[in-house]
Amino acid sequence: MKIKNQLFNECKLYVEKRERTIREIMTSNKKALLSETKSSAGDKHETGRAMLQLEMEKASQQIAVVQQMKEILHRINPDDVSEVIRLGSLVHTNSATYYLSISIGAVAVDNDMYFVISSSSPIGKLLIGKKVNDIIQFNGQQIKITEVN
């Protein structure tokens, strides 16, 4: 399953890039907090520190989300194949192809478009546990599952 491996690797790269960006923001904010010196405009100083603290808290929450994504990816073996749709499945339908992993959106591989979605997304929840020829209702559409890898 070359495609599943490529999609899995796209997910890993996405998580690594996101984590690196968040960590860079945290490092930058830490430096800014340490270099922030008391000026004659004390209120301005305190407001700046408070804003940096809020940014740090936001970044910490984002790191927690990245950790959850890593845990989900750790549970996926892209070489596994199942007839029943589950985490790590590549699902072909009459309208689109979905890879159940983490939510990163549309990904192009070899000029084909795949929707990399979380199993907890609205359509992901509908797909979990289904098989080939099952039909789900989503956004007023009937979607038929044509292949599961």
C-alpha cells in the first residue's frame, strides 16, 4: 500500500512541522519574557508580560494537541489492511477518498486528491465500522463505500 505509506508520512511530517513551529514560538516568547525590562511605563510593561504569558499558555495547549496527534499516529500501522473501516484505513467512495488518521485536510499524492481526516470528524465517525458497499448519509448525500484498504 504505497499510497497509505505516503499519506502516513504526510501526517508525520505535518505533526513534526507543527511541533517545530510551536516550539519556536515558545522559545521566542520565553526570550521576550526574559528580556522584558521594567520601563517607566509600568502598565505597558505588565500588559506586555501578560500578553506573552497568554501566548505561552496557548502554545502549551497546542503542544498538547500535537502530542495527541503523535499518539494517534503511533497506533497506526500503514501496512495493515482491514475489511472493516478503522483508524489507518484508506476508504474509497463514489465521491472522494479518505484516509482515517489525523485531521490535516486535502493531500495530493501522484496527482490524486485524498482527504486525510480524523476518525472523530463527522464523516470519520460515520465511516468507522463500515465495509465495502455500505452507504452512509452525509450532508444530505448518499455516499457509497467502494473499496477499503
